[in-house]
Amino acid sequence: MAEKWFNVGKIVNTHGVKGEVRVVSITDFAEERYKKGNKLYIFKEKSSEPMEVTIASHRSHKSFDLLTFEGFTNINQVEPLKGSVVKIPDSQLGNLEEDEFYFHEIIGCKVETAEGEEIGTVKEILTPGANDVWVVQRSRKKDVLIPYIEQIVNEVDIKAKKIVISPMEGLLEE
């Protein structure tokens, strides 16, 4: 079976002159994903073959992750990587704890109330701090933000692509 690939980020720029790249991450586990020694796969825009790289260092800076790769020690080597997408194969996803999910599993799920009222579909996930916030697109209404907390999210059924919530008062207001 062919590998399935999952995006973990995009290289948006270089940082400094020592081969560091600035990545906008879309991974829920940046600390784990960018550990020194881990392998990532860079998909350049016009290349069909991914380029395997090994992480030499990782640090967070503002809203970016800054990475260096083994064997890339100056800006000239990483400059061509700008605009590339960083992915991992599904074999690297690893096992999650109960009540932990990957972003790609949640995005696209239908959200409804415990009473069966359909609210909409999760279109993106925000990670502002203490807990994730799921952005739910509703038909002909404004998007609604659902905090991923126990008091609101009752059930997540990844196989059925369904999430059941108990909205707090005011959560679904226009």
C-alpha cells in the first residue's frame, strides 16, 4: 500500500544565515514532531519526489517554528526550500492517548447538539493556548468557535466523522 502523507507545515522563509528555516506549522504536536533526529519529508513545488531531511534543531519564535536540518549549514542551501510543504508518512503518526485526535481526523467532521440539531462542519482548528478551538462552518450563518473542552464536547466519533456537543448558553448565538 502506498504511503499516505500528512502535512505538518510549510517552509515560508529562511531565518538568519546558518541554514535555519521558518515553518508555519499545522501539526498538533510540534515539540514531538520536530525533535532532534526526527525525519521530515520536504515536498518542493515542482518535484514529485520528497526530500528526506533529519532535524538538527528546533525552537519556537513568535508564531513560527524554526528548524535546522543535518547537512544544511547556510542560507544558500535552504533558500531553494522556501514555499515547500513539510510532510510525514502515516507510519510516523504514532499512537494517541484516548481523547487525543489529529487535526486531519477532526476537520471535516459534522457537529451536532446532543438533541440532534446539526450545527455544521469543522473547517479548521485554532491553537490559541490552553485548549484547541474548532471552527465550525454553518450554512448561511457565521462560523461558530467550539472550545475543545470536556463540558462542551460530549462525543467524537472519528469513523462516523461526527462530533456531539452540549453548547453553553450563548455559544451558538449569531
